[in-house]
Amino acid sequence: MGGRIQSVTTTFAIILVLLGTACDAQLSSTFYDTTCPNALSTIRTTIRTAVSKERRMAASLVRLHFHDCFVQGCDASILLDDSPPTIVSEKGALPNNNSVRGFEVIDQAKAAVEKVCPGVVSCADIVAVAARDASFAVGGPSWVVKLGRRDSTTASITLANSDLPLASDDLNTLISRFSNKGFSAKEMVTLSGAHTIGQARCVTFRNRIYGNTSDIDAGFTSTRQRGCPSLINNDNNKKLSPLDLVTPNSFDNNYFKNLIQKKGLLQSDQVLFSGGSTDSFVSEYSKNPTTFKSDFAAAMIKMGDISPLTGSAGIIRKICSAIN
Ligand code: HEM
């Protein structure tokens, strides 16, 4: 009896592995080589222009890919606007609202690609390529993006609220949120290294700098308090501070050095180096920028593989914010 259950379980496991491989196999770096050979260079031009106008856009585009992939997979669901009664936009979810950016840059890239090959390249692939090009544009790693994702016809504000991490998360919550998407604790730390670029609003770290400040560097606390008043109102909530105070526009390993000096901006940053199981990863990356960058590239490729729609699933949207 026990043997039979075991063999059924094994068969199931094999089928799951095969299915997983089959889905992955459909993403390929050469997917548009014949159908739209200029897709990648067209996207790159748009992203380079956008980042040279505003360096922060690189950070926003890296984050956009993350917030897309963690919510029902890398399917561009995050780009859909409200369209009652079917679509309730993920843009209104707590981790995204007044926070996620870069939509207009993706729209520009999509418009440019549609001009050269209409109806061929998905918005989900454009988001994935944009994240890679954005990273590279500010000194981060580049990587080979697998392509062939298709776009969803649905969005889920419910999953956006439940699956994306929050600045107030403790270490165990972060580890389990990432493990739910197939990432190890180390990969969670690696990916958090994206906070070496970009900005955060006062509302996301006010509690940390005015609460129990025992795990924060004192000088750092007072600097951060100047940029984020304790008085809670809309204007103050929106005030921006760089996640990495030292080199906010360069993709380097300073984020990890900051954590060791108790200069993490978000609670979710500092918990990665607070006497817990992930301290050793932070130490390693603080000493070795090359390892960080290559691990980051590998983890981003893995992120891009989360539940893509492939084959005849989903659609190729004509514009990224609405279904055709
Ligand atoms: C580990 C859990 C994470 C938490 C709790 C978290 C939370 C946050 C928060 C609260 C902000 C500031 C948003 C705002 O104030 O509007 C932020 C910004 C950012 N996050 Fe994360 N994040 C996490 C992981 C990641 C990952 C995995 C990536 C990408 C691989 C990423 C990339 C970014 C970037 C680049 C910014 C700056 C965006 C900009 O300036 O527009 N984060 N994150």
C-alpha cells in the first residue's frame, strides 16, 4: 500500500517536472529572431533614452518586472488599467499604489515595436527586456532574456495584495513569500540587492526611523528623519529618499555594505542583516560585487520564468494597458 502511494507520488512528481520543463522550453532567447528581428534593439533604444532622461527610471523598470512576475506570473497583468466589470487593476494594490512606475516607458517601447512588427511582441516580454536593459544602463549586470511570454487577459488585485512583500515584513515572512515563488532565502537576499538603486516614499519607512531605532545607525536616523517628517500627511508621506544613500543611481553592492552598518532604509532591508539566517549572504555580497552581480542576473532570469503564458495561452496585446 505504502509502496503504491509512493509510486503514484513519484509518477506525479515526474509529470510535474516534465510539465515545468515543457513550459520553460517554450521561452527562448531567439523567439523573435525571425518574426521581429529588431524587437530587442528597438526596446533598448527606448529604455536607454528614458534612463538618460531620468536615472531613477532604471530602478522603476527593474521593480516593474518583479511586481509583474510575483502576481499570477510574468504576464503583464500589472499593466492593465481598470476596465469594469472584468478588470480591477493591480495598480491599486497596496504595494503598487502611488508607487510602481514606468508604465509610460513600457507604452513607448510597445508603440515603437508595434511600428516595426505589429501584433508580434508581448507586453510581458517588453517588461522583461526593459528590466534587463535598465539594469545594464545604470552599471548593473546584463543577462540573456528568454522570450515568448504572452499577455494575460486578467489581472488580480487580490494576488497583488497577498503575494508582494511589504516594507514591514519580518525575515520569516520575506523568506516564505519568496519561497512561495520558488526562490531560496539566498536568492531573496540577492534580489533585494535591487535596492541599491531607486527611491522609497517616507510612508514606507517612517515607522522604522521614529520607532525602536536600536538597529539603526544614529547619524543615519537623523539624516533620514530630515527627509521624512514624523507628521503624517499626504505631502510628507510622498517625500522620497534614496534606498542607497551613498550611490542611489549606480547598481553596485553598496546596499549590502549599508546593511552591515545598520543603514538599511526599510525594515525589510535591515532584517536581512540582523543576526538571522541571511547575515552570511549579506556579508558575502558586501565583499564581492562580482558574485552579487552574477547571482543577481541568474535570479532575474529565474524570476522571468515564473508561470509564463506560452503557446496559445493569453494574447499579444495591441496596447499594454488594455485587452484587445
Ligand atoms: C524583499 C522584499 C521587498 C520589499 C519588502 C520591497 C519593498 C519596496 C518598497 C516599500 C519600495 C519603495 C516603494 C515606494 O515608496 O514607492 C521599494 C522600491 C524598490 N524596489 Fe523593492 N522590495 C522588495 C524586493 C525587491 C525586489 C526583489 C526587487 C527587484 C528585483 C525590488 C526592486 C525595487 C526597486 C528598484 C525600488 C526603487 C523603485 C523606484 O525608485 O521607482 N525590490 N521596494
